[in-house]
Amino acid sequence: MTAGRRWAIGAWLVLVATCIAVISRTSFTTDISAFLPRSPTPEQRVLVDQLREGVVSRLILIGIDGAPQEALAQASRRLAAGLRNHAGFVSVENGEDIGAAQDREFLWRNRYLLSDAVTPERFSAIALRERLEEYLRLLASPAGALARRILPGDPSGELLHILERFEGQARPARRNGVWFSPDGRRALLIAQTRAAGYDIDAQERALAAIRSAFAPAGAAEARLLMTGPGVFSVSTRATIRGDALRFFVIAAVLIAALLLAIFRSPRVLALALLPVATGAAAGIAAVSLGFGAVHGVTLGFGITLLGEGVDYSIYLLTQSAPGTAPQRALDRIWPTLRLGVLTSICGFSAMLLSGFSGLAQLGMFSITGLVVAALVTRWVLPSLLPPGFTAPAAAACGPWALAAVRRAPALRYPLLVMVVLAVAVLAAGRGSLWTDDLSTLSPVSRSAQLLDQQLRRDIGAPDVGHLVVIHAPQEDAVLQAAEAVGASLRGAARAGLLDGYESPSDYLPSRRTQQARRAALPDPAVLRANLERALAGLPYRREVFEAFLKDAAATKEMPFIERGSLRGTRLALRLESLLGSRYDGWVAMLPLRGVTDAAGIARQIAAPPGASAVMLDLKGESDRLYRTYRTEALTYSLAGAAAIVLLLLASLRSPQRVFVVLAPLTAAVLVTAGALVLAGFQLSIFHLVGLLLVVAVGSNYSLFFDRQAPSGWDRERTIVSLLFANVTTLIGFGLLAFSGVPVLHDIGLTVGMGALLALVFSAILSRHDGEGTARAAEGRNAAST
Amino acid sequence: MAIVNRPAASRAPAVLLLAVALGASPPVLAAAAADWGVEQLMQALAAVKSSKARFVERKHMAILNAPLESSGTLVYVAPARLEKHTLAPRAESLVLDGDDITITSSEPGQRRMLNLQDYPLIRAFVESIRSTLAGDLPTLTRFYEVELAGNERKWRLTLKPGEPGMQEVVREIRISGGSGSISAIETIETNGDRSVMTITGDGP
């Protein structure tokens, strides 16, 4: 062993030790937000914060179906009763009137402070008279029984006014006393966990509690459905863990079996896996150092590296000639291999530069892994191989593979037709080629996303389509701003721009407003006189209204409403979801209903000095965000493709050869994209990245096809090695196509299909049509090396 | 609660309408039978498939010096449709079909719908009349303790609520009829307030 090789092996050992040290201190995450775009604006940050830890993140929507309505209603009651006693839940609502009494009591006690109709004029004789006449009509109507109960304490109609404002809020329908979907087939509940949504362990415990409370509560055949951010985090973690482990084991077993069949030696098998194992360790260590933590999806993606990185040792081991040192084979193929690695790096760079930290991790992992695998193949592997090693299976497959390749060019015209068809499909569908849906980027499976949409629709969960987000330094300032914005929104509603809105100041008015409302109540003597005049000539008994005079007087002495005043009511939950503190102040959120002119509303709202108000169109905003990221991904992908072209031009020094190398890859990309569209997929960023990887991975094949083999034996071995390499790549990426995690599924499907096509197309478009091989090879050998 | 076509203008708030104290029932033809009792009365009532009538309702309330009076028409179509069209003092119509109640008021565009299942109290009210008209004794006894007095020519059903929620509001509902048709419904509330609806036939 030469000194150089000893150094190489020493350096490799140091690298392995370092990687192990780094990995042992690495934290692994499955946080979903790594695969959501980084949010560029403060408002979107607020929303992402809310999604991570706000009330929204702690809601679990529960559905129970698959049994008769009465059984479902009973299961819902029992489940709710079981969970209400559980420490892990802040509240559990299922439509039963539990807590409604506290709500009514709070609203009744504070009606004069909460009603935005309260002004000094409201209690004039004329206004009171008007209200009393209206009450008279109400009393005669079918609604009389309730009106009669409220009237004595509230002749000015404040409670009715407050309830009328709340009425627009969507609530699920009730059947048998509990919430049901509109079709009456699914009982619905909303549970709020104590722990934040990102606390996956706590969320997992909460889900387990729901399941165990359901087991005795449910009718035997009833089915429990759950959705919500917490459910997503938990299931995503489980899926990622499950997929990563399962596919890793399957891929490892399949690849090992293949290698064993080729090399018929456990020792060579171990050596063949050495570069890729080192590469994977280096990749994880690099991501850990670069990002601080490694995402579970990155590990899942490592499987593809296994398929891709093992190719390098396959090229070397399969092409080793009997009776010669492995170093000779290496010297022969290294220029081509090096170029292949470099083009792969160009491809993965597009991922590295992406705005998604998740995708960037995958890029860094792959680039590091491939570079290290190639270096180990180049410097370490040859000195460890048994001298004179040759792969027995390669000899068996050789003639067959060579014959297939000789006949492949006959398929040129069918290939041309396929490409033309693919282009036609892509051109026909160009309007709807790309998905605009941000949710396609989420690692949450599509079936889970569908269930989520369905339950949300059933439950009438707040449609957060449009939202006004207000910031201010203090709680009271943000409430004042919310009231000011609310006034503009009422104006906009009168103009028909929207149906209504909800505001935290509905439940907790600002101090200034509460003071003004309290001051609007006249002194007891004045109020009594006004009432006397209002009652003249009406059929009411005077003494009935003593309750009103007493309450009005009491309100003047009552403490103001504070956050704590709502404790124990369900309104506290609503308030908490609309009003929150952040590190730099307070945020109020005003969800809008029935928006018909978002731009018009945006023009009308204005926050008072010191506060800021922004109108968000959530769907539009996230679509815009997605398009930005897609444009970015497209740009990087095109840049990556351009880099590959430049790299090939610089290395091959012949536009004609570059064309020959790229033609099968371009055809593979077009046909893959066409097939995806034809199969009904809308292309996502992940498909796009996958297509670039087809070029990066496939370039190895076309480069080896293009390479001038010095002899027939050499060419045969090259083709066999490509075949084996392609199969391992297929195993790696193809398996991912079965993953439930969209990012893994999309990339796996695209690259698996594309890599296979790239190899087949390379063979079809190969210029070496058998007879001319030797002659052509001799003529160009000098030029190419 | 499903609400359609909500106007921005002020209107009778939904919460009030939740307490729809239905008082309605058209006259029905009695089918005479021997050994007359609740079963026979129910059979006779069930035989009527549709009817129409005029009503006058008087509400006596402790908070008022004088009773409030309203009047209009009633329509019943077996087994589950009931319409109460109030014409005076203010036009308002209330249509009950299955579990859905639609309320339309005279002011244009004011129409709202609610589902009986959402409001157990209203449901109890509604069933007192509808189940009587339909001759549906099982449903009636689910909500009330039923007592029959009188004879086939002049009878009176007394319904006492069985559910605590209803017991809090209503002491009893008295439905009286003669010669096979309902002639009056009297609702007596726990606080002593009382409404009497007198029904005069308009032919089937």
C-alpha cells in the first residue's frame, strides 16, 4: 500500500469518526413548518405563529360517524363528558348547552358595557318609546315568551342587540341536542388542548386520551375521526418515521440482494456499500452542522442517496477487469464518473438554494453525500478491493445487455413519437400544468388534508378567508384600534362589501369605550323620568321596569370588564383566539364574513396612530406565496440545467457531444412530465425538482453511453454497470413513490420514472450502433481523454 | 341554525324566535267510535289529512295592563306540515315542515329558517299541537303526560310537560274540541301568563 493510499484511508477514518461524533449530538425534528415556506411579511409570521402555537393550533376537530344518529349523539355526549375531566384539555364542545348559562350570565350582567348601541341618546324618552313599541309587537308574535322575560330588565334591548351581532357566526346544526354535520350523519366535537400544537408529544397524548375516552363511549360500529394541526403533527411524525424506516429497510435489503447476486461475495458487498454509507453519514453531519437539526423527511430522502451513491461503486466493481488492479478500471472510468458527479451536484444545487428549509436540507444532504461517496470510491475503495476482482454476474448479463442495446436504436421513431405526444400533452395542459395550492407542499398526506377540509366544512369552522390583523404596543391600544377598524367595517358592510365581522372588542371593549358607555347611562332620576314619558299611553305596567332602573344604576358602580371577567365562559376561548400578545406587542384579529370586495374593504380600513391594520386575503396570500416559491424553484432549476450544459460543454468540448448527452435526458424529462400530467397530477415544486434530478441522475447514463469504450469487453461491462446502477436508483427513488409524505412521493415518482426512461432513451439514441463501435472508438479515443 | 338572507336592518332577533310559542290547530272531523277514549280520539284526528282555519289569539301577560290580540289563518297538511299565518296586527308567517321552521315577516327580505332539533323547548311546544293533529300518541306522550276529559262531542286534552326544561316555562297546555274538531288551545305558563287561541273552522 502506497503512502498516498494510507493517507487516504487515514483521512477517511477521521471523517467517519467526525461524522459519528456530530450525528450523536444531532437533534432530529419532524416539525411540519420546515416544509412550509418561510414567511416573508410580519402578518404572515403572525399567522404562522398562530398555526404553530396559537389557539388554532390547539384545536382538534372530532367526527363520529357510521352508526345511527341517536347512538352517535350518545357517543358524542359520553366522549365529551370523559374529556371535560381530562387535564390535557382546556375545553370540549359538542353542542350541548354546557357553559351556555355562564355565557348568557356574562352577557346579561355586562350588557350595557358590551352593546355598541349604547349612547346617551339610546336612553332618551323618544328612543325608549320606540323600543317599547317594538317590544309590544314582539310580545304579540310567537317569540313573545322570551321577550317577556327580557323586557323588564332590558327595555332598551341591549342583550338582543348583542346577540344579533353574534348571530352571524357559523355554528354546526344540532340533532338530538349535539352538533351534527348538515347531512346528519356525523356527530361533531371541538376539543382544545392545553399544550401548543407544536408540542407533538403532548398532542400525541391528547389524541390517545380521545381514543381511550371514545372506546367505551362509542357504539361498536361507530368510527372516530380526528383532524387539526396537532393531529397532523403527530401523524406526520409517525408517517415520516414509519416511511423512513420501512423504505430504508426495504431499499437496503433489495440493493444488498442485488449486489450480492452481482458480486457473489459478502466482503465485496460490504465494500460496495462503503462509499454510500460514508456519504450518508457525511450528509447527515453536514445538515446537522448547517441547519442545527435534521428533519425526518431528509432521512427518508437518504434512501434515494443509497440508490444513487451505490452506483459509483457499481461502476468501479463491475468494470474491473480480471487480472488487473482495480485502480486501472478506476483510472479508465474516473473522468466520466467525475463529470457525472459534477452534473448531479449542479442538479441538487437547485434544491440547496430553495426557500424551503426542508428542500434545502435535502439538497445539502444529497450533495455532501454524493461528493463523499465519489471521493471514497476514488481514493479508498480501490486499495481495499481484492486484486483481480471481477463481477461474475456481469459476464452472464453482458451479451444479453449488449444485444439489447444494439437493437435499441430501432426504437428511435417510436421515441420521437412519444416525445411529440408528451410535448402535445404539456402544451394542451399548459394553463393548468402547475398547482397553485400551497397545501401540496405540506408533508401532510392528501387524504388527511381532504378529511380536514370535510370536517371543517361540516363544523362550519371559522372560514379564515379574509382577516384584518391589527398590531399595537398595548392590549388596550389594540382593542381601541379594533373598535376603530370595526367602525369602518360596519360602514363597508352597509355598502355591501361584506356581511359581517367578529372582533375581540365584541367580548372585551377597550377601557375608553367601556367608560363612554357607562357614562352614556343617565343618572337614575333622569332615566326614571325618561322611562315615565316613554311609557305614557302604552299598555305596560309601570312597576315592571324597576329591575331595569336598578340594573342601570348598578352598572354605574360596576367594575369594568377585563380579560379575567370572561373566565369560565366559552367566550373566553373566542377572545383568546382573536387577541394575543407577542414579543413586540399585541395582535388583534378580525375575521370577516361574506366578503364581496376585498380591495374595497382594504381601502376603507385604517388604524388609529400608533397601531397598524392590514387586511389579509389568506387564500390569495398563500397562493401568491406559493407562486413566488415556484418561480424561484423554476429559476433555480433552469439555472441548474444551464450549469449542467456549461459543465458538459467545458468538459466534452464539443457542442455535438453535449447535444448527444442531453438529447435522451431532455426526452426523458418531457416524457416523464407528460406522463405525470396525463396521469392527472398537477405538477408541484417537488415534481419540478424531481425533473431536474432526472437530468442530474440520468446524465451519468448518457455520459457513459457517450464515452468511447476502448474495447468490446469494456463497452459490454459499461452497459452492464449502467443497468445495475439504474436498478439501484430505481429501487431508491421508486420506493419513495409509495410514501404517504407528498414531498417524498412526488420526487420518488418523478425521478424513478425519469431515471428509467433516461437509461432506455440513452440506449435508443446511442450513436454506437455495434458495427461502428470499434472504428469510432479508435478514432476518438485520444480526443476524449 | 341556518339563516338565509340576513338583512342588515334591525329585525326581530333570532333568539326571540327561538322561543316560538306555537299555538295553532285547525278543526278536524272526528270519526265516531264506540268505547270512546284517547286512542279513538287520536285515530279520528289521524284520519284528517288536511285542514284550514281562522284563529284569534289573546295573550294575557303580567307585565301588561291589557291582553295582546293577534289573528290570522292556520293550515295543516298531514302528517308534518303546519302553517300559521298571522295577519294582524302585523303580517308574519311561520311554516313548520318536518323539523324545519321557516319564519317570514312582513318586512321585505326577512326570512329565517331553524331546525327543531336545535331547540328542544320549541320542539316540545310544536309537538303538543302537531302530534295532536296527526293523532300521534307515542310522540305526544314522549313530551307530555296526557289526560283526556269529556266526551266525543266535547273533549279536552290536558298536556303536562314531562321534561324539566319545559316544566320551567309551561305549566300545562289545554287543547279542547267538540264534534271532532279542535276549537281552542290554552297555554298556561308557570308565572301565570296565559294565551288562548280560539279556532273557527273554515272548512277542510
